[in-house]
Amino acid sequence: MTVRAAVILMLGVQIAVAAGVLTVLAGSAWAVAVLAGGGAFAGTVAFARSVIG
């Protein structure tokens, strides 16, 4: 695994966890939080791949 891939995946995981935690704290169910985290992960990885050269 390259450093670029590790940075992109780590950023995606951090954003996904933050989105999931905030969703749970807002009063939603765990399943909704997992879906929100998955969407945040996918979006972050796609964005970071295009930004990080």
C-alpha cells in the first residue's frame, strides 16, 4: 500500500466515524448511522482521490 492510499483511506475512515457518531448523537438509530458513515466514507475517498495527486 502506498502512502497516498493510506492517507486517503485514513481520511475516509476518520470522516466516516465522525459522521456516524454525530448521527447517533442526533438521536438516529445505529443502522442509520452506519449508512451515513458509509456514504461519508465513499464521498470522502472519491473526493480525496481527485484532490490528492
